[in-house]
Amino acid sequence: MERSISVDQVSKSFGKKKVLERIDLQVQRGEIHGLIGPSGAGKTTLVKLLVGMDIADKGTVHVLGKRMPDLDLLQSIGYMAQADALYAELTGLENLQFFASLFKLSKAQQKERIAYTADLVKLANELGKKVAAYSGGMRRRLSLAIALIQDPQILILDEPTVGIDPELRLSIWNELLRLKREAGKTILVTTHVMDEAERCDRLAMVRDGRILTSGSPRELMTDYQVSGLEEVFLKVGGAR
């Protein structure tokens, strides 16, 4: 199978603190790959290396066959950070229009993508409001819409459903599954939520900057002879 993401022997430190150590990660085209781990495990640092926001001290990161960082690849990557990077004094619509204008989309395509993403995250009736008036959940939803705005080949989503109600969370996951199935999108998602992890095709469990184990949810539960992913995480040393 074709690899969309390839991380080979990547290490990263900030000062004397080692955040990632000899990480190997392969994500195949058209799969949903989950990163599970507690806060401080190194997931967000790894995500930033994937989108070219930081550079590894050792090892290599390739996305769509190109070594990161590569500015041209940003046209093909949809990124949702943990912290919402929005313009609070602009409306939701103005935020979407601004981010859509950064990509190679015609005016008609921009209008179409704004309508699609706003409807997906259930914000179509809220786009006229300034983001400063949005709740935390609404801001997360707008950030997800922005990540999808250019119809990227790869989606990299860092805790995308934090602060979102269960019904909308299910709706978003159903759309991610559809994007994988019908459009062949590659999706990498970090999460703390085990029922979300079970929806992934493959998982990597991360702790203290290392990948403890990886595989499909079913493979992991079979290999460790348990009935749930939380039990897998406990068995491989994921809790302290």
C-alpha cells in the first residue's frame, strides 16, 4: 500500500527534555490512524513535525513522499491544532473566507467549500456572529471546518472533538469515516477517547515520547488478550 506519512527514527528535545525518542510511524493512504496517549506524551509535538511547524533533531518525516517541512505541501494538508487559531474580531464566515483565500480555490470553489464545511460542523446559522461571541465548542467546530476548507488529501487533527457535544462528535466521526471511504482521505487524529480510538483503522499508543505498541484495535485487543483498548494501554505501561 502507498504510504501517506512516514516517520523514521525521529527524536526531538526541548532543552534537556526529550519529548520524542526514536519514533517510527507509517500511515497508509486512505486510512484513519489514531495516536492515543496522555497529555505530555509527545503527540502534539509529533503532529507539529508532520505539518512542518517544527523540525526533528534526528530522523526524517515524509508526507506524500516529500520531506517535511515543505511549504508547497500545505495545500494538501488540513491541520487542526489543539489551540484554536482564529480571528476573534471577525465573524465565522469571515474566518472561513480568509482561510479559503489562502488556497488554490476559485471563488465558486471557495463558496462551495464554505457551505459544505459550515454545514458539517453545524455552524451555518452562526456564521454572521463574531468569533469572540462563540462558545469553546463552537470555536472547535469552526477550527475543524477550516481544516477541511481546501479539501485536503491528508487531515491531521489534534484532539478535534474536545469540548464538542456527543451528538455532534458522532456526526463528525461519521463524516471522517465517509471521507476515508468515499474520497480516500488519509486522516491522522490524536484522541484521549477510547470509543473514538476504536473507530480508527490503526493505532499507535504513545507514552513519554515513545510508541509503546501499534496495530488495529482488534489486533491489539487480541494480542494482549483483553476486551478493551484501555486494558491494552494499561498492559503496555500506559498508566502510572
